[in-house]
Amino acid sequence: MDRLTALKVFREVVELRSFAAAARHLRLSPAAISKNIGELEAHLAVRLLNRTTRRMSLTEAGSRYYDQIARVLDELEEADNSLGPLQQMPSGLLRVSAPTTLTLICLSSALPKFLSRYPKLTLDLRMDDRRVNLVEEGFDIAIRASDSLEDSGLIARRLMTMPHVVCGAPSYLERFSAPAAPEDLKDHSCIQFTLSGHVDDWEFRNADRSVRVPINGRYKVTSSLAVRDALRAGFGLSLIPLAYVREDIEQGRLRTVLDDWSAVELAVHAVYPSRRYVIAKVRAFLDFLVDELSDGPYRNAIPPGARTSNESP
């Protein structure tokens, strides 16, 4: 058995989900594909794939083995590419996990430009607010917005800081007086984003003091976009990243309150598994993230004239 060939065959079968497609891509016969998979399973003494005439799926052992060998093959390809500057073009499958709202608002419109820049690269982007396990689930890189990063053995690169604001619709502020201090939020309808680290209390600071205010609203939701919809509808006030409501503030659909107080700021990081070096496709995506986020409009202050005072509009 040519073990390297068998590993490449196994990876292609998994990623293309087809013996026939793998055979076409590798320019091997279907019999050669089956032979390599069979010899690899015999060598490992474990079944890697469940296969019938209609479908193919990974076994638990196969899934674990794929996660490991995919990284080995990537690093081997990177080592080969490092020998010549003409071979430095990122290629292969790049698997990325990213928060849904952050991606839709700050990144998704620029992704076609990134892919056009690297025609040999395939992007598998999973938008999910769940915190994935990069190693176990086979992701190359993840974007995370958090008050703090856990010590996970991952390498983290800071991309930007997301300031938060408290805001509401003019229609809501016409019915209720804007809060003059954070403690006044107890008298308001507050919309809570339940996946944040500050769902049940909001913290504020000014020059004199800091205060943590308990929040117990009637509407709790796992989507920042749903929070924004409720704000636009005049349902209440919420603490939300400025990036998500910046356009609404500029257009007058929403107005900020508690402008003399600073609220929470979230650091956005790109995290990836610790390796001896970063392979080309990950390095290229990291550079793209830095270009798009570090100096972008999403971290800027609220535009002049967009804030509201404590007076009703």
C-alpha cells in the first residue's frame, strides 16, 4: 500500500462524499479508489466508512481519523509549496466558523472578493453563534466575539473591539422618557440577547463610578438581528453592538440613550489551532480579516449628531 496515496484518496472521498467523484478528481479508476480505502482500513484494523450502493458516511473512527490526516496533508502541502515562490498560492478547503450577525453585517459582502483573489481555494463557512471545538470538528479558523477568551490552547489574533450602545426607536422614546442614569432601566422594557455574557445585567462606567444594573425584560432572544428588529419596532431599549445598529442610528431609525456612560466592549479575535507554522490558506484568511475589520467602520464612534439627549425627540 502506498500510504500517502491512500490518505489522499480517503480525504477526497470524504470531502467529495463520493467514490466516483474522488476517482474523477484524482484521475484514478473507481477500483483503485476502493482498493486504497480497503487497504487503509485493513492497515488500521478499523472501518472508516459506512458505504452502501446509495450513500457513504463516516464512522466515528473515520471522522476522528479524517480530522487528523487532513491537517497532516495540509502541512505536507505547505512544506512542498514553501520550496518555490510560484507555489505559494493558497489552495484546498478552508473551513471557518463565525458568528452569524457579525458575519452578515461586517464580512459576508467582502467574501467573494477574497475568493476571487485565491481561485484555488474553497471556503466552507459555517455561521453559528455556538462556540465550536475547532480541533474536534475540523475547523481551520474561527471568529469569536467575547468579553474574554478561555485558555484553550488555541492561538488568538485580535481583530477589533466592538463598542456597545443602549438605543431605542424614536416611537418608543416618545412614549417613555429616556433614562437619565443606568438605574432607570428598571422602568423600561429591555430586550435581552441571551447568548451574550451580560444577558442578565448591564455594566456602565463614567468618570465618577461604575454600576451593574440587573435586567429582567419581557423579550429574550438568541439573535442580535431579532434584537434589532424589536428595537426598530419600538418595543423597548437594548444594549447592542454599535456595528449592528450604526446605519439605523445614522438614518434616524434608532437613537442612543445614556450617552454620558460607557458600556461593554467586546474583543473580536480570530482563533486557530496551535501549529509549528500557519499554512497558506489560514494565513491568507487572517490577512483578509485584518484588512476588513481592523480599520473598518465597525469600530468607529457614533457619528456626530446621531446621539440623543435625555429629552424626548
